[in-house]
Amino acid sequence: MLDGFSNFFAWMEALSPIWAYVTLLVIAYGENVMPPIPGDMVVVFGGYMAGLGQLHLGVVVLLSTVGGALGFMTMYAVGHKLGRSALNPDRLQWLPRDGFERAQRWIHQYGYGVIAANRFLSGARSVISLTAGMFRMDVGRTAVWCTVSALVWTGLISYAGYAVGENWNLVVTYLQTYGRIVLTILVLIAAALAGRWYWRRQQDGAATEADDKGDPSGTY
């Protein structure tokens, strides 16, 4: 995957600091609105550029956080406006359709904890933000928690790029592996939750049937 973006990174490294910062901000924003833009890769590379002295690490973290939070809230606003119609297959076709049910279950079960963890849930960020808007979650609390999530995540990965220097691409490789592992875990959790829901429904149905059989009303 990195080979396909080598020209982009060479171009970004040649930019003046102000335009490199603008690129970071735009990509961090766009990643949430138009996945699969490789926002994490660019943030790691921004950390690497800070290690070279071309950028300031604090500004890299700040702009990446602002862009990520604004992108999240943009999708929140879209979900808030469209409501359930956002699930129409003719709309927002670039989003993973199979993630909406998982996001809805997570939000029902964990509430704002899902917003706080969204940056660590690779591949589900846009779906979570859109679903939060559909559920009309409180805009203030949503904005705070998505910003905290973006700050912690971008701080970690940009510092990793800063610390490893020329080996920054290893960080991206680890992130890709992390993403696959997280996706597998999320699928397993979703399957377990669905199984538990089905089991409880079967149990409730069996209990209701037993009560009906034991009710003498209407037998005389």
C-alpha cells in the first residue's frame, strides 16, 4: 500500500511548512468524510517530518486533531439531518453498509464510550459519526469526546512517526495490522452480541409460551 503513495509522500515532503500543514488538516478532515483516505498514514508521515525539523510536532498533532474532529462532526451533522434515510443504499455509497448495524448496537450498549473510542476503531469511524447523528446524540458531548479521541490517537501515531524517523513506514505497517486485528475482534464481538440477543429472545419466547400454557383463564 505504501508503494502506491510514495509519490504523494515525496510531494508532501517537498512542500513548504505552511502547505504541509494545510495538507495534514485537509486529509485528517477528509478521512472521516470520504474514507478510505489514508489519514493515519499522513499523520505518521507528518510526525516523521517533525522529526526532520521541517514541521513542529505540536502543530502536527493540533491540526490532525482539529481536522479529525471537524470531519467527525460533519458526518454527525449529515446523520442528524438525514436520520434513518442515511441508510438508503443510494446515498453515501462510499461508506461500508455492513457497519451501520454494529455501530447502532455499540451506541445502544456503550453510549458516548463509542465516541471516545472511535479513533481506535479502524474502519468504523465514519459509520460511528453518522450513526451518532442519526441517534441525535448530544452535540456538545459528542464534540468533546470525538475531539479527545482524535487528540489521543493522533498524538500517539504522530509521535511514533517522530520517534522512529526513517523507519516511519514500519509504524504504518503496524497500524494496518492493528486495523485488521481490530476489525476481526469487532466482528467477533458483534457476532457474540447478536447471538446473545437471539438467545435471550428465544428464552423470552419460551417463557411467554410456558406462561400462556399455565394460564387457566379462558379454559372454563
